[in-house]
Amino acid sequence: MAAAQRIVIENCAIATVDADDTEYASGHVVLAGNRIESVGAGKAPEGLENVVRRIDASGHLVTPGLINTHHHFYQWITRGLATDHNLFDWLVALYPVWARIDEPMVRAAARGSLAMMARGGVTTAMDHHYVFPQGSGDLSGAIIGAARDMGVRFTLARGSMDRSEKDGGLPPDFAVETLDGALAATEDTVRRHHDSSFDAMTQVAVAPCSPFSVSTELMRDGAQLARRLGVRLHTHGSETVEEEKFCHELFGMGPTDYFESTGWLGEDVWMAHCVHMNDSDIAAFARTRTGVAHCPSSNARLAAGIARVPDMLAAGVPVGLGVDGTASNESGELHTELRNALLINRLGAHKEAALNARQALRLGTYGGAQVLGRAAETGSLEPGKLADLVLWKLDTLAHASIADPVTALVFGAAAPVTASFVDGRQIVEDGRLLTADEDAVARSTRDEAQRLARIAAQG
């Protein structure tokens, strides 16, 4: 790092989210190139060379960048539909629309989803994309390209479905892939785009959609493919009571036992939602170190229930936060999930002891890094880790009277982002993206949403 250009951030409160939850009431962070060089109390060390910028961050809290562990970017152009449905009815209503997406639509939707998250403090995003209509173009390439342009660290969970309406599934027949086609396309995506290096900006996971939209063969073969290629696995799990009933009727067992029978429990696996988990399910996840992407707003929007996050954490299950698709969480912002995770979990069995502010922040940062398999690189502010961090402005009307900055961030209104850095590069300044024209992104998403609506209406 001796010759690297340095950025010095000073006079700020800092929540490192390290193993000891180290915090500084007034401290500094020094970035050298794309790494964090030092974090500590008081001013930065004297005599630093190649300092290209000094930031007086008075009135700010600096945290690790937020990490989103579950999303469906394409849904950005179908927001506000089927607003009073449960999961299965919602899917039945929307699959005929989603089955008409194409590459320009997916690119615009990805840019909209990424822009909204990035301007709200997300530095690492993921997208679980599983709808690949025949002839729709290079959807994976469009999504990855959008993330690259936005400057956000990114994991594409290359999804798939091979159980359509004719097989008892929910998607139209022309919106699913064959078993062999899905496996081949997923392997090609991994080989073309996955980067396993420490400072990778793009990674790929193998991600069949859900037990009720894919065959057992695709689940089992997908797990084998991921482990042969050395990448992670992702799917939906235990989201609703209807899913549990489906698994018992079709497979003769509950979702967790089914996942275990197909090779889908392990430290290289993370599941979205996991709302309906009994004690033995949680124990199985803890024993195998299977991760969970907790999506509180989406779970509430679709009336799926309250996930047992406090019990998962107590058992040692890795848990991160997810936005989920914006057809079931129209805001598309992860920083609001910090607050919603805390509040919704307090409606459960543990009441006010369910989660506190620091646990919520950990879910959105280090917990997410664990779930994505990147805890060695990001998720906390520690020397040697990647320079992914956010400066939250907490001295305005919305937060100034809250003494504790972490409480202000989690319990208070959505805090303004003064600056967000990814890989040492600033991508947000004073709440606006530096890597894209937000107004142009908005126009594009509106145009593509209207085009999709017209095509879907024509049937």
C-alpha cells in the first residue's frame, strides 16, 4: 500500500462491525487504493504519503457498506401490481407478465434496482434471476453489465426453472428451460463471468428458483454443478405454509429435509426467506452453516409471516438482509430493511428482546458478507479489507437529537448518504449517484415498464 493513493476520512463516528463490535465516537478511516489501511480513534496518522483527498466527516457515522443478499432486479418494471395477494396468487398473477421480459427490459430494470440500492448505501448487491423466456437475449450479460456500470460489487445468482404449468408448476411453458439447457447455460455463465479473486467485482452462484418451480433433478444436478465449479448455491426456501404443504405432498417431506436430500444444505449455500422453520430446521441450518437471506418487508408485503431470526442467530445460522424483488418490496432499498428487520422481529415471540440496533446493522453488513461467502473481504471496517464503506449524515433534523449514531441510523428515518465507496471508488455523493444519470435511469425504467405492460396485455 506504500505507493497507493490515499483517502483520509476524519472526525466521524465509526461502527466497524468487527468481531468485537468496535466503535469510535470520533475517529478516522484511511483508504489506500482499494483497501482499508487503518481505522481508529482520533485523527489519522501523521506523515501519510500520496493523500489525494481529506474528508471532514463531522456529523457522520461511517459503517461498512450494506450488502444485499436477495433480489430480483427484473421486477423493477412490474412494481405496484397484485398488491393484495399472497405469494402463490401473486406469482400466478405476475408470471404471465414476467414471461414477456427481454434484454432491454432487464437491463433497464437492473439499472433501476441497482441505482436505488446504491444511493441508499448498498456497496455489494446480488440478483437472483431465474426467468429466461425463449429468445429473450443475453439477460445475464445485461444484468452483469448494469452492475459493472453502476460500480457496485455484485453476485449474480444464475437462476433457472424447468417445472412449468404442464408439470404442475406456476410459470407458463415458454418461460422455463429444459433441465439440460438450464445446467449448460448456468455453467457457461459461471465460466464467462465468475471471478474468484479477493477483490472480485463480479461473482456467480448456481440458483434454481424454488422447490415448486424446478425438478428434483435440477436441484440435485445444480448442487453438483456448483461444487464442481467451486461457486455458491442459492434458492428460495420455506417461504410460505403453502410451500411446506407442496413439499409434503410432492416429496413426502418438509422443505429442509428435501433440501438436505438433494445436497442443498452446507456452508456454500444460502436460502431466501426461511420464514416457516421449526426447531429441527434451524438446527440443521446451524449444523451445516447454511445461510439465510432475511427479507422482512417482502415477507410482510406477501403476508408470508415472521422469520425466526433471533432463534437462527442464537443457533449460529449466518443471516443477512435482502430487499427481495421490487414487485414485493416496491421501495427497493436495503437501508430501510435495517429498521424493518428490527421492528418486525419484535412482533414475534421474543418481543422487545428480538433484535437491537447493532444486531440489525450487523445483519445488513457482516451478516450479508458471511451469506455471500465474502466475510474475509468485506462486511466490516478492518485493515486489509476492501474499501467498501458509507458515510451516513446524522446531524440534520431527522437524526440530530438522537445521541447514539447507530440507534439513529437503525431506528430513525432513512439517513442521507453523503458518500459511498466501493473498491476505493466513490459512487455516491450527497445522495446522488456519480456513476449514472438517475433521471435517465428513471425514464428508461418507465418506458420499459410501459412496453412490457403493452406486450403482456396483448397476450
